[in-house]
Amino acid sequence: MQYMSVIEAAEKWNITRRRIQVLCSQGRINGVQKVGTVWIIPADAGKPKDARLKDKK
């Protein structure tokens, strides 16, 4: 399985590195793992939905 770093995910999803770290610690990215002090994110993981936005349905 291929993994990407927090920096790579931040560039790919156009959000900050710190926000990626928060999403990882909250378990909102599927398949994320912490190895020592580093988060590794599956390369095929999708960007999580923004929980701050409500559905208009």
C-alpha cells in the first residue's frame, strides 16, 4: 500500500498541514496510522468533508 505524508496531503487537498494533523488525530481520515511521531495517510484516501458545514436538506 502506498502512503503519503502530512505535507503531501496538505498540498493535494489544499489545506494546511496543521489541519491535516488535527483530522488525523480525530480519526476523520480513513486508514491513517501514526508511526512514532509521524502520521502516514493512505495515498488513495479522500479528503474528509468539512464538518463545519451543514447539509441544506
